Amino acid sequence: NWITHYRWRTYNEKEPETLDWVDQRVRDGDLLFDVGANIGVYTLYAALRHPGLRVVAFEPEYGNLHLLRDNLVDNGLQDRVEVYGLALSDRSGVSRLHLQDLAPGSALHTESKDRLHRTLAGRPVVWREGISVMTLDAFCDETGLAPQALKIDVDGSEPCVLAGARRTLASAALRSVLLELPDDASARAACEQQLTNAGLTRDQHAPRRQWANDLWVRTP
């Protein structure tokens, strides 16, 4: 559809800072967590860019998850990328994903147990899907996995993801976090505080006024 075509056509220009992060901060042999992977544009780029990289991709939306799987299989990456059809949050259990568009590849959806009528982006809700949610700390405990690189793009729910990832964020194994900042000022401040508390610092070379993604690193 037009959304997936747009993601394919603009991947090299829409988020240049994400490609730079993959090129310069992610290393061959790392484990990358892609939280909010959508149809897998950046999961694919990272896995193809670094042949020794392993990726865990999280995507709760049914239509996106289907295309994410197909894209990985079509590119022969099923042995290096694991996909989990769940949302990361500040709790573990059952929730809802509130969709503002039914087309596969769409975004700006919101996870909440409450019955919302608008997403965090202010869009009218057109559909609700029952999903599972889990904290990142609980996921790492259960799987024994510890990422060296973490990418989070969940359209406003970033504070909840970080709140459920305190131990993972503080782990010495984690070197860098690429985070799409929420629009809400208080949510941005909450994200910054949680990352600072984990011992991470904002990379001063990231020209934040040009894009929404914030880069945080652990300095030696």
C-alpha cells in the first residue's frame, strides 16, 4: 500500500540519524533490540549492514507483524532476527492497542488498558486489538538476553517502556539507546530523567533540532 511504499522509498532519507547510529554505534556481533519495529525497515537495514548482528524485534500490531515476518523471510534473516508480537510497557499482562489506521505499515497507535477514543498523537481510534504487554526487564530475565544497542520508537509510550527497563538500561552491557522523543514536554522530561538515572548521557554530537531521535550513550 502507499504507506509501505513510502517507508521503502524514504528509508535512506527519513531518519538519517538512525542509519548513522546503526553504521557507527552498532557493532558486528552485537544484540540489538528494535522496540516498535513496524514492518522492519531498520531491523532489515541493521541485520544486512552487520552480518554478525543479532536482532530482537518487538511489534504488537497484527498487520505490521505479518509484513515484518515476510520481509525477514524474503531477505533470509530468520536465523538472526527473532520477532515477538508483544508491546513493551511498565507492567506485564493484557492490554489493548488502539489503532488510528488499519493499513499495514501505519503507526501512531497507542497501547493502553483503558478504552481510548484518541491515540497519544491525537488521532481518532478506528480499531482496538487485544495484545500482551511485558516489561523489558522481565523479558530479559526470562530469555537471558542483554542488548548492547536499544532502539525505541513507540509513538508516545516511551516513558512506559523505559519505566519497565530500569535494570536493562543500567546494565553495563548496554552501550547506546536511540529513542524517538515524545511530543509531550513532561513525557520527554520523564524519558531524560530515566536515561540519566541509568547512567547514560545524551550524545552531544546529535543535532537534535533536525530530527526527533535522541541518542544516549554509556561513557567508559
